[in-house]
Amino acid sequence: MVVRILLGLMLVVFGLNKFLQFMPMPPPEGDVLTAFSGLMVMGVMPIVGVIEVVGGTLLLTNKQTSVTLLFLIPVAFCAVLFHVVLAPSGIGPAAFYLLGILFLMYYRKEKFMALLD
């Protein structure tokens, strides 16, 4: 329950930050700037923000948690890859994001076993 609530809070805060920019971020440089520019042109960042806010809210309310985890895992995986390749200094929250999802999926493994048949 603790991991679910912490992960839900983190997702709501970071998802809302994509729209409201209440947490200052250093201006991107180099390859990070190129990657962010591409994501903004494609319109990916608002979609990720919506997925994070909705997913975090569903985790906090403990509604449709298994389906929510399936929608969140690709976003978490991409966040970890982004930080591993382009911005290693921010790997902590991204790693918690992915590991939290994997932990919750393992905890609910009986719900996912049918997908593996």
C-alpha cells in the first residue's frame, strides 16, 4: 500500500508539473534539448502528463490498479532509458517509478498470469 500511494503521489505531482511548471527545471542543453524539442513537436509530453495524472489518481484511489500498471510501465521504461542515456543525474525518481511499478505488478502477479498464457 505504501509503494502504491508514494508512486501515485509522485505521478500526480510530476504529471501536473508538465502542465503547470511549478517545479523549476534547469534549461535543457545538448542532446537533452534535442530530445525534448522532438517530444514537444510530436505532442508527446502532454499525453505523458495526462497518463501520469490519471494513472497516479487511479493508484491513489486503488481503482483499476492492474490495468493502470499496464499503461504506466511503458512510460516508466522510457523515463529510465531517457535518464540512462541522456541525463543520468535524474535517474533516481525514474528508477523508483519503474521499480515501484514492477513491485506492484509482482505483488499482483496472479492478475497478470493470464496475459502470459
